Amino acid sequence: MLRHGDQTALPDGRDWTGWLFVLLVGAAVITVLYASNLTSSSGPRHAHARPVAPPADIVPEVAPMELAPVTEDDARAQNAEVALITKGFVAARPFVYSGGGDAKARARDCLAAAMIYEAGDDAKGQQAVGQVVINRARHPAFPKSICGVIFQGSERTTGCQFTFTCDGALNRRYSDAAWQRARNNADLMLSGGTYPPVGLATHYHTDWVRPYWSDSLEKIAIVDTHLFFRWPGYWGTPGAFRGAVSGSDGPVAKLAAISPLHAIALGLPVDLATGVDANAAVGEARVVTGAGDSVGRDTIYTQLDRKAAPESFVTTALRLCDDKPYCKFMGWTNPVLKPDSDAMSDTQRAAMTFSYLRDDKAGFEKALWNCSEYKRDDVRQCMKR
């Protein structure tokens, strides 16, 4: 029995110190092993945990389509350096428009307009655009209707979400057959059709431009020359795409000229003109047809009215080119520098105000402006100098 004050069993107190050391080392080892076990067992669970949804009133900001001032070559190089994110790629669920009658028909025409004016007469491109529109309508950061998504910001001269809604592109016309194909594709997308290659993308742009917002998003798909993006984190996951989409799309004034359903709902005549006087925009036109060319490869030289709206030049070109499979249109507002023959000096070429080229065989169609004379919000519409 150890008596209080007995120093013979524990001389100089060294036995107490040794036992204390052993106890402390043992406790440290147990702590390390316990912590390690927690890390190994809980780590994978956290790694695969679903992102937590933020409060309902906090949604990401939708930035307007504003382009960085870089050349097309630099834009392509910079876009190519952005890594393609494949982890977590999920295809969108089928979407069925909840409304019917005229509301669904108006939504179809809104979607068809976005498809054809953004992607041209190309089924694959149109479906990719349609999927992005539907993804946006389901996402809380965007308007909750098809037409609302497409025409968001269209009241501004710059910064709209889809450039065709605010850059004058709606003044041009596609053939009745092309327009009907776009409407058929829109009907498909509103009736459960999907385009899986773009997943849950809510943004896209061509590879020759650099929108300011592209650096803050994840590039998840490439379709031909178009790049598709989603928001990082929770806002790019399936859980974010749960919003109810309106089934009662109303009329849009900007579509009245191409969609009778929108015109009628606004109390406007079905054959409403675009508001652009194409005849007033052009002076005498000189047409040169390629010799021996059975398909009619026309080149049109004309003087343009400096006071006319620049968008009217597109309407004029389409009117004069009519339904020719190949047509080149060139116009000048300076009558002194307008060429009188096929021969054109460098000075005359530099003074050209507007050009339009259509080549159905090559699947090419493009309108360009002299941006030193008429400023364009989209640099892709500027002639190269």
C-alpha cells in the first residue's frame, strides 16, 4: 500500500513523469487515428454531395451580350484555350408546353424566330438554340415564358440576350419554306423533343467572338462553330432547372411582321410591313449577271440613301436578290465613289457602305456594314479593313 509522502516507491517522482509521457503519446496517437478515420470516411461523401441550393431570392445575374474588342483570330485562340468541362454533364429533360391554342402558336413562332435568325436554315443548329431557350425558361434567373426569354432586353439598342431581337435582323426575310421548317422544329421542341449534345447550357456564342460573360461560365459543349456554357456550381445542375414555364405567351410587337398570330393579338393588320421603306433606301441599281451562268450569279451595284436606316439595306438586298440561289449586293452612300463598272479601285472598295452575299449551294449568307460609317453593336457585322 502506498502511503502519503512515501518516497521509496517513486524515487524523485520520475515514475510519474514517465507514465504521464506514455499517456500523452497514446492520446495523441488515438486523436490522429480518429481524425484520419473521420477524413477517410467523410471525404468521399462530401466530394459527391449535391450542391446545396441557395436561398430562393438569390439567383445569378444575367449579363447582356457584350463583346470584348478582340479580332476574330484572337477570339478563336482564346476560346480554344478554355477547357471543355465534361464532368457533371447532364442532358435536359423533355419539355412539353403547358398551354394550347394561340398561346402555344405564339410561343412556337417566338422560338422559330430565335432558331432561324440565330442558326439559319439548319436543323441541328436550330435545335441547339431551341434547347438553350427552353433551359433558360426553366431556370429562375430568366423570364418564365418562351417569348419572354427570347425578347429579354430587346427594348434596348444594345445588350439584348439574343442579338437578332435588337440589331435589325428581323427586317430580313427567309423563304416561306425555310420559315415553316423552323416552325416545325420549334413545335418539336415544345412537344418533348430535346437536343442532348448541349446539355443544360444557358449561354452560347460563336467561336470568333468573346462575350465578357464567357470567362465566368463553364464551357460544356461545341456544336460546329458554336460554344455552349452553363453556370458553375448549383446553378448549372439539374436541381436549378425546376421552374414552371408559363403556358400563356402573349404577343410580341417585333414579330408582328412575320407572325400573323402576333399581329392579330396586337390588333394590327396581318400584312403589316416592317416599318422600313426598302424602296427609299436605294437609288438606281445596276445588275451584272455572270456570263453563261445558268443559275443567275447576279452582282448588284447600287447607291444607298445616307438618311435611310442601316437595317433597311438588308431589306433592299433581299428584295433585289429575290429568290436567286446566288446573289452579291454592294451599295455606296457616296455617289462619287460608287463604281460605274465591274472594275473597282481600292478607294472605291474601302468606301463601300454595305454588302450582302447569298450562296445557297455553299450554304452561305452574310450581310456586312462599313462600321466606320454605320456603327454596329456586333463586330461580326463589320467589313474587314
